[in-house]
Amino acid sequence: MKTKLSDIIIGCMTWGVWGKKYTTQEMSDLIHFCIEQGNTTFDHADIYGGYTTETEFGKAFAKSGVEREQIQLISKCGIQYITEARNTNRVKHYSYSKEYIIWSAEQSLKNLQTDYLDVLLLHRPSPLMHPDEISEAVILLQEQGKIIDFGVSNFLPSQMELIQKSIPITCNQFEFSLIQNTAIDNGTLDSIFKNNIQAMSWSPLGSFFSLENEQTSNIKKAMIPLLEKYNATEDQLLLAWILKHPAAVIPVIGTSNKKRIQLANEAVKISLDLQDWFILYEASRGHKVA
């Protein structure tokens, strides 16, 4: 992968109308804050905010006066969402024609007010995607300097292999947390590690703070002695658990709370003991490893 990403990636999905509804000035200030903390990578998707958040971020980025080389921009394409901005869509679906990928990437460039994307991801796998057509679009975009790295999001190993038939994949962004860790069992992390693909995890805290059930209760109990041992918060231990994996997974955090961003950055310094990692894993699974 050519692009060096920050240790913690800032997810921007909730910056706009799908969440905080920040003003241009508030977004601009937050961009500056993140950069000052070392969080220089910002994660987007064309559909966020019903195809509006990239535009709002672009206005804030322009206002911020930040040099383009100071940050890395990730965006995703492919999901056709039913919303006012796409009033011809009759059903949520995926589109990966050569023409659409190119058009979507160019729209993201326009919206984000940038000449290039550091990373372009296919947002979700489509049963109708054709690797050769995807390859043609990506190669053209790269030749024109409009994207640097190309990857996928939420793809299983077999789906990655299908795309790699025609073009190399440099990264995969997928759901991975102590709560939702099926990527360990379904081969996703093994494939990524084996093929030297950069891993990014969305929702790295899972439903830990939003859902009370047996799983989260078990994890909270297992964490009690570890909170003191590592002088850490619960969210820091959740991130440290991800960061322990040898595939070097980069968490994409959805928070825009400044204190929580700082805590996330400090989690990078925590090195979980091997057995502590498995104590949390066992608590999540509800049983000992085989």
C-alpha cells in the first residue's frame, strides 16, 4: 500500500445530517483538532448523509486552509441508496459498472474539493460485479492520478480473490471488534495477513456501549481487573484488543468527541498481555477456546 494512514482513522459518517449536523466552521475546527492529535486520515463514503456529508466536509476542508498533503482521504462507492439525491433508485442496490465507478469517484473528488483520493473502496460486494470491468475503471482512475490506492470494504476472502483476479487489492475495511469478531473465523483476517493487505475495522467498539446482554456483561466483568492493570478505560481496552492482532488492523472510530479521540490515540500505546487478550476473547465468545 502506497498511502501511509494514521494509527487511528477518523470516521466521518456522523459528522453531517446522519448525526451531529456540524456547521462548516465546526467541521473545520474538528479537522484541525484531529490533525493536531495525529489523526490525519478521514474516512468517507459517497452515501453518508444521503450523499451530502462529503460535500459538507469538502466545504470545511476548504475553509480550514489545511494543505492536501497533510491528510489522507478515503471514500467508498457502489451502494445505490434510496434517497432524494438519487430519486431514480427504486431499490437499494450495488452498481459497479466501469462508468459508474469512474463517475462516483469523480463526484467524491468534486464534493471533497480535492484532486485525488488516497484510497477508493468498493463499499460492499455485489453478486453481479465483474472483476475486469472494475479493473478497467480503477486502472484509468489511477493513471489519471485521481486515486492512489484501491481496496474493498466488507469483502470475504473469496470475494477479494475474485477482484484480485484482475487487479491487486491493497486494503479491506470490515466490521471487527471484540463484540463482532467473525473475521477471525471466516478467514478474512487470515487472508489479509497472508496477502499483506491493509486491514481497517469499522465499528471497532461494536455494540459494547449500546447493548446490554450476556456477552457485554461477561466482557465488562472480565475487564474489571484489566482496567486497573493497564490504567485504561473500557473503550481503550476494546481498541487495544483489536490492535494486538498481527494483521495490524487500523480502527476507524466513529466518535467526534474530542476527549474520546484522545483516549483512542492513547490506546495505541497499550500492549495487551497474551493471556489477557484471550481472557477478553473467551468472555466475548462465552466459552474457552477449543
